[in-house]
Amino acid sequence: MADSLSKDTPLMEQPRYVGVPTFFRSPLRETLDDVDIGIVGVPFDGGVTSRPGARHGPREVRNQSTLVRMINQATGVAPHQLCRVADIGDAWVESPFELQLSHQNIEHRFHDIVDHAVVPLSVGGDHSISLPILRAVAKDQPVGMVHIDAHCDTGDDYMGSRFHHGAPFSRAVEEGLLDPKRTIQVGIRGTLNNADLWRFSHDSGMRVMYMEEFHSLGVTKTIAEIRRVVGDGPVYISFDIDCLDPAFAPGTGTPEIGGLTTLEAQLLVRGCSGLNIIGADMVEVSPPFDPAGVTALAGAGILFELLCVTSEAVAQRQSKS
Ligand code: MN
Ligand code: MN
């Protein structure tokens, strides 16, 4: 770091309270050329079943992400040195009052991103957005998934819709986007109205790790299980902020007590280092339920961990090609 700073110093090295708040103060790019990892906001929450507000997530995560520095102290990874990282703005949702049209709008943007060989790191938005994202990143072959969440999100129809935020991954399996045998869901808990709510996960062969099993296994053995399940193939990481205990992340649509600590979540994401990551998302931060900003702060911190392991994967693929 330079000894003296001026207004010409790159934004990332300036004091963290100055400047326009892009994700991690990375450059804002209008075009997708010269970008390896595109951090993209998806401000849509038309798929929530209870408390809304996640449409405001990208802006508050951008704001809190300006506090994040450039190097991961724990792993030594410096993602902005490994890869060309840019904030590529928000996916444009043309028809926010129409759920399936909104998903088409989002899918359209992600096809553009994938066609430019940019790896997307997405910030929701509610969890329904993972389905249109997967329609783009998994268009050529089904992918594995590390899914960290209080909920399996493999539900059935709810109040006449098949595409709400409690069902993206059942739809993704049905559409041939996800390989359920290479999918692991960690942190699952909470109360149910229907004991069979997550039957799809079990019947399709996903590895479901309920919170009680995580608690008895611990982080290290859980990471080993994640790596065993997803293997060497392409893998997507989907991180729902409600995996965290409401003590750490109250600002979310479907909070459940008895959850992960922020440190446990950081360690789980770091445990994905070396996997063949082809995209990731961090969803369900709802700023209207987050008056102190702690949920957006946790989201920004996890987003940085996702950026670090994704940048390692991108750099690894680039060194082989
Ligand atoms: Mn959830
Ligand atoms: Mn979810």
C-alpha cells in the first residue's frame, strides 16, 4: 500500500469511506469485455413467501462491502490480483410484477454474462433468482451445488406458483440444470407445516445435512463431506443468508433460530477452495428488516469469501487453458 494517498490513488486503496460504493469498490463496468468475475446485483423479491425486502439487498451489500479490504487474511487470497473483478451493475428486471417474466429478464442477463465467459457472482434478491441464473450457467450440462441455507428450497407449488423462493432447486433438477447426486444442502432447520416439505431433496438423492448433524460433525468433517459429494465437476455455490442464526442475520425473509455463526459460514466457504466453481450467489438480505446493517455486513463478508474461492477456480482454469 502506498505511503501517501491522493485523489488519483485507485479507489480500492483509498480510505474505505470515500467514493461511490460499488461491490468491494471494484470498477463498475458497463460492458463485459476484460472481466473474469462479474459481481452482479439481482434486485428482485417477487418470489418471497413471507417477509419481502430483498430487492433492496444489492444496494446495501454494495454499501457494506466497501468496508472489505483486498486480501483474505486467513487464506492469503487476493482476488483482485488473481482475476479481473468488476461490478457489472444490476440485472435489469423489466417486469417486476410478473414472476416468470422477471425470471426471463434475469436469465437473459445471465446468458449474456456466460456468453462473454464471465463468471457471475450474484447478490439477491430472493432465492427464486437462482433458477434463472442456473438456466444460463448450466445450459450445457447439469452442475453440482453447495447449498448453504436454513431451507432446502425444493418445495412444490405454493399458492398457485411453481417458481417461488422455496422451490428453485426442485425446478432446477426437473429442468436438468442441477445434478442432485452432486448437490449438498447444509444448515437445514426450522419448523414445518408438512413433514414431507423437503421430500424432493431426499427422493432425488441430494445430500441433506440438517443443522443437528452439522453441529455434531463440526466444520472440518462437513467440509470433507461437501468435497466428497460435489467432486471435481463444475459446481455452483448458493448461499442463503438465512443459514446464519438471526443473531447474526436478522434482516432476512425467513429467519430460523439455531443457525450458523458467521465464522462457521466463512470457514465452510473457505472449505470450497479448489473446487471447480462456475458461479455463486448470496441471496435473501432484506434491508428493511436490517436496521443496524448487520445482515448486509455479514452478506458482504460472505460475498468476499465466495469471491476468493471463485477467483482461485478461475485462475486455476486459466492456467490450464
Ligand atoms: Mn432459506
Ligand atoms: Mn433459500
